[in-house]
Amino acid sequence: MSQKLFAAAFLISSYPVWARQITVTNSCQYTIWPAMFTGGTEKPSVPTGWEAPAGNTTTFAVPDNWVSGRIWGRTDCDFSKPNVSSCATGACNGGLLCAAVGGTGIPPVTVAEWTLGNATDGSPDNYDVSLVDGFNIPMSVVPTGGCTVASCTANLNTNCPAPLQLQGSGGVVGCKSACAAGLDNDSAGSPNCCTGSHDVPSTCPPSGVQYYSYFKDPCPDSYAYAYDESSKTALWTCPTNVTADYTVTFCPSNSTSSPLNSTSSSPLNSTSTP
Ligand SMILES: *[C@@H]1O[C@H](CO)[C@@H](O)[C@H](O)[C@H]1NC(C)=O
Ligand SMILES: *[C@@H]1O[C@H](CO)[C@@H](O)[C@H](O)[C@H]1NC(C)=O
Ligand SMILES: *[C@@H]1O[C@H](CO)[C@@H](O)[C@H](O)[C@H]1NC(C)=O
Ligand SMILES: *[C@@H]1O[C@H](CO)[C@@H](O)[C@H](O)[C@H]1NC(C)=O
Ligand SMILES: *[C@@H]1O[C@H](CO)[C@@H](O)[C@H](O)[C@H]1NC(C)=O
Ligand SMILES: *[C@@H]1O[C@H](CO)[C@@H](O)[C@H](O)[C@H]1NC(C)=O
Ligand SMILES: *[C@@H]1O[C@H](CO)[C@@H](O)[C@H](O)[C@H]1NC(C)=O
Ligand SMILES: *[C@@H]1O[C@H](CO)[C@@H](O)[C@H](O)[C@H]1NC(C)=O
């Protein structure tokens, strides 16, 4: 084999196919530090944490065999402090760059999650905006190709119930889930956390989760507790042949160019279900 041919074969077999793009926009009027935690062996073309001043947009590629990952926003960061105390919300092990192992955001934090589909077996993309770990920043995930928008556009810090509040300098900086706040401590398990005797959907209904409606009512298209798939408006799918790109927007309602801005034609009012 000539050296050139060898090089070409090496490139084809070793480099990921950059099939998708994810765009992350900070429409908040303050700096945030987006963070990412990724599964699988193939990684996106961006570090696992970066600074996003107000208005910043960062676009990166993800390989089609990315498999899964999550993106969240961190607030009020000072990376001269150790790791997990470096931000008011969302801090991770590793500082600015979240560690490959154990580098997930500390609750309360709003999280965008993906499991990408597989063209070979035809499985679809699954994605959501999760409040299972509580809330810190409003967020939306807008796919291309007409797939449904997942979002929590309301600021749930504003009226966060007292037992769930995370206080920071200047007030409530995050709103904990009832699970994370440790509101129920039944030795048989927790209806808020869906653990123990409540560890299947039938024994962990939304009616047993304290403050469920505080999260789900203003954010009906978010994933509001561990078994929220029963709402049919928590986990969204996009067909694998769409190979959707995704735009993540922090504080989407503060953006003047967001599709969430319009009313009657809002993708939030899409009737498509997973
Ligand atoms: C929009 O921006 C204002 C001013 O910075 C901020 O107080 C408000 O919380 C933002 N709205 C949302 C939904 O985050
Ligand atoms: C904002 O986004 C651009 C484009 O992705 C990036 O190059 C730049 O470094 C970002 N600005 C800051 C201050 O991080
Ligand atoms: C996609 O599906 C095929 C067939 O089930 C499987 O062999 C392959 O490992 C999958 N790819 C990924 C990245 O999961
Ligand atoms: C900081 O993060 C690194 C990388 O994950 C970890 O090894 C270290 O133990 C962390 N330090 C603290 C104080 O949490
Ligand atoms: C729940 O249990 C944890 C750990 O045992 C404890 O720290 C916490 O105070 C308990 N909370 C309540 C409300 O009893
Ligand atoms: C994806 O597949 C479906 C079902 O086979 C088909 O109706 C649709 O047109 C395809 N979409 C694209 C973008 O290829
Ligand atoms: C979007 O919202 C801004 C601020 O409320 C408003 O000025 C603008 O006209 C809106 N645009 C559309 C297309 O509705
Ligand atoms: C969604 O659209 C339907 C039909 O067009 C309309 O009746 C309904 O009021 C809309 N809901 C919202 C929240 O805009």
C-alpha cells in the first residue's frame, strides 16, 4: 500500500463522521459557563466547559455515533475555587472543564439530554429538557427538521417554594427538586425520588411527587420527575433519517430572534407526540 493510500485508509477508519451540529446560545443577560458530559467513546469537537458571555453563540460538531450526552449552564463561576464549589449553580468536578468521569452538574440544574438514534437499526433520537435535577436557568432545545421543541422557558427561581430554594448572593439561584431537597424520608423508599417501593412508574405517579405541578405546569414540555414519560410531553423523539441538528438556548424568552418568541406558530404548540 502506498503511503498516501495508507493515510487515506487511516483517516477513514479512525476519524468520526461529523454528522450533527449543536449550537449553544446564551440569551441570558449575564455570563454563563455551559458544561457538557458525554457518554460513549466518540466526543464532540468542543471542550466539556466554556465561557459564554451574554449573546455568545458556540457551534460544534458531534459524531453520528456520539450516543449520548447532556449540556447544562453554570452560573456565577470562579474557577480559582476548588471544583465543585466553583459556581453558584451547576458546578462539576474538574473546574472549567468538567471531568470525563463524575463530571456532571451538581443539582439544582436544568439539563438538556440526548440519546442519538442509530441509522443502522432505525432507532430515533431521544432528547429532553430535564428538571429531574431541579432548575437553575430557563432553557430550550430546538431541533431542525420540524421535530418538537423541548423547553422550560419560565424562570422557576422566581417563585420557588421555600423548602426547595437554593439561596445564593442576591437571592434564589436555583430551585431543587423535591427529591434532591430530601423532603420525604420513608425507610421504604421515596415517592419523590421513585426509589425503594416506589421504583416503578406504577408506584411513583406524579401525584405522589411533591411540587410536581410547580415545575410541570409552567414547563409542560420538560421532563419533570424520574417517570415523567407518562405525561407524554417529557421525552421527545426525532426520526433517525432526519439527522437533526439542535440549538440549545439559555433564557430563550429573552432572545428576540428565538422561534419561541412567536405565539400562534410557536413550535411549543406543536401537536406531535413522541
Ligand atoms: C431576562 O433578562 C432579565 C434581565 O437580565 C432577567 O432578570 C430575567 O430573569 C431574564 N428572563 C429569563 C426568563 O431568564
Ligand atoms: C463566543 O463564541 C465564539 C464563537 O463560538 C467564541 O469563539 C468566543 O470565544 C466566545 N467568547 C467568549 C468570551 O468565550
Ligand atoms: C447501531 O446499531 C447496530 C445494529 O443494531 C449496532 O451493531 C451498532 O453498534 C449500533 N451503533 C451504535 C453507535 O450504537
Ligand atoms: C477536582 O476534580 C478532579 C477531577 O475530577 C478530581 O480528581 C479532584 O478530586 C477534585 N477535587 C476536589 C476538591 O473535589
Ligand atoms: C432525610 O435523611 C437524610 C439522611 O439520612 C437526613 O440528612 C435528612 O435530614 C432527612 N430529612 C428529613 C426531612 O427528615
Ligand atoms: C424518513 O422516513 C419516513 C418513513 O419512512 C419518511 O416518511 C420521511 O419522508 C423520511 N424523512 C426524510 C427526511 O428522509
Ligand atoms: C419578539 O419579542 C420582542 C420583545 O418582546 C418583540 O419586540 C418582537 O416584536 C417579537 N418578535 C416577533 C416576531 O414576535
Ligand atoms: C395551540 O394551538 C391550538 C390550535 O391552533 C389553539 O387552540 C391553542 O390555543 C394553542 N395553544 C397555545 C398554548 O398557544
